[in-house]
Amino acid sequence: MAVLGTNTQSVLEQILLTNSQTWTVGRTGVIRVITIGGGGSGAASSNVGIATGGGAGGLSEQIISVKEGDTYTVTIGAGGASSQSSNSAVAGNNGGNSRFVTASGTTVDLNGNGGTGGAALKSSTSAAAGGAGGTASGGTSNRVGGAGGAIGAGANDGSAATGGGAVAIRSAVGHAGGAIPAAISSQERGTGGGGIGGAGGACTGTTAGAVGTSGGGSGGPAASVSATQNSATTGFPITGGIRQGGALSLAGANGGVNLSELTTNASQKSQGVTLIQGTQAGGAFPSNILNVFGDGGTGVGGTYNDGVRSTGGAGAGGGASVGNFNEFAEATGGIFAGGGALCADSSDGNSAALKGNGGPLGGGGGAGACTGNHDMFSGDGGNGVVIIHYLAYG
């Protein structure tokens, strides 16, 4: 199976269709069409409970010959909307289906279905699956989106939440948000979103203590973090210029600094560096959007008096933020990637600002959970897209 994100075929022109429409071919040639469904949103739970991340949209891809004036009907699936809990457990919402189908011209019918919303339970002793990734059909390559992170059964008097899944850009199946596989004890657990190169970090062990893991990177997964560790203890290697996962403690590293405790002001944040073809690009899309490279957001645990951001770079999952949120927290994924989880002991201030949105273009939203009796919001799923690449003219 071809790996889209490392395709060496030259792209002469890139067209991103982000709204439903009738698309008219402006130039005769050969095009690659990639249809991606909307990501599912994460679930939300408050006053003790568990919530899982949403699944990423499915991907269908095909190369076809087109003539000037041909028309195709384009449907873009919306990402699942955020869920809100108030002393309750609320499941996430499914992403919408995207479709690229012939109106006149070469026959094609590509379907990238939306990811499923995450699951939520008021009980913290039961298991919950992550939202399933969307399926796909009609193309020469059809790939299922990454699932939200799963949570295993176990006794717990705290809360747990997982990250959303990533679109299958560089894999046969998209990478999942970080899992929480074992029984967990008191306090909170949260995991990072999946990246296009690897899963979000799993949270293992049963010892008390707030723990958040990093989002998966564009070039590899984030490492697991044991609950016996402080959440900011382990750095990750750089391989071929692409960090494999979000850094947790390397002070000068691109993935972020040690944020086991962030207690100063809102200007201090963990920002996954966006690397596009080896350079910082501030969120701009490259000429081939499949060739994106970024670090996973940093996983953090502690007390944030004025807020924290731990967002993923391009193609990389957001890092989980775990602790007390007095103002805001953000764990948004990069394009195609899953949002990180937000898991709080208490959640005061602007609760609507506490979200781990799935990355644009099909990423699954991260879940939100709160041990206290406060409102909690999950992350939205990323909207779907149709990507058109001209590979030849005439």
C-alpha cells in the first residue's frame, strides 16, 4: 500500500475543497483525489467518570483522468460537535460523511465516512472503547481512521479521559489516541491524541497522581508514561529531523518544556512546533499537504493558575492536560491528528475554553473529564476535506 505522506510524485497544483459544492474541472489532466470524513468529537464526563476520544474520519483515494468542464458533486462532512457534561456522562457526536462523486465525466464515487464520537460513563470502574474511526469505500485505497483511546476497567475515585484518533495518512489504519489500559487509582489520567506517524502515549500503572501523556508525532508514537512517574520525566529522540512524539522534559527541545507545574501566567505554554518540509511554517499548508511534519503536544500534569496550551504540530496529536484548570486549557491536534484529553480535578473559570479539538481535516476530538461537579467540554472533531492534486496536465 502506498504511503500518502511520503509520496514522491510531483504535485503540480493542490486544491482543497472544504465546503460542499459542485466542482468543475478547470484544466484537463490527471488528478489524485483524497476524500476524508469528519472526525468524531470526544465524550465528556463530570463528577467522577471516564470519557474517551473520538475517531478520525475515513480516507478514500484514487487517481483519475479528467477533462476541462467535467463536474463532480462534493459533500464535506462536518466534525462532530463538542459535548458538554454537568454532573453527567455525555457521549461524543459522530463526524459527517464526505463524498466525491461524478456528475459528468470520469466515473468515480469516493466515500470517506465520519468517525464515531467517544463514549462516556459515570462509573469509573467499567471499561469504555474509544470512538471508532470512520470507514471508507470506492477508491483504490480505502483506509479506516484512527480510534479514540480506550480505557480499561478498574477501581478509581478520580477521572480519566483519552485523546482522539488521527487520519490514516501514513498507515493502513489511522493511529489511535493514547490508551489507559489498566486499573487506575485516585486522581486524574489523560492521554494525548494520535498523530499521523504514531499513537498518543498510553498511561499505565495504578499509583495515585495526576498524569498526562503526549500526542503522537508525525514521524512516530509518543512513549507510554507510568502513573508511578511524574508526568514530565522522559524525553523522546529525534529521528531524521522528526521527533517521534511530544517531548516531556527536554527544556530546549521542540516538543516543549517541563510543565509538571505551570503556575505563573497564560503566556507560558507548550506549543508543538509545526515543521513543514523541515522549516517552521506557522500553520501554512505546504504545496503537498500530505508532506507535513510536526511534534506531538507535550503531556502535562499539575496546577494551572492561568491556563495551559499543549497543541500538536502539523500531523501531530495534542498533548493531554491534567490537573486544576482555573482559566483555560487547550490540547488541539495538528492537521489530520487527534486532540488531546483534558482531565480535571476541578474546572473553574471559562469552562468552554477547556477543550482538546481534533485537528482540521478529519482529526478526532479529545475527551474531557472532571472529578468535581463542574461543567466539562469535549473537543470538536475536525471537519472533513476533499484534496485534489494535479499530477499531470493535458
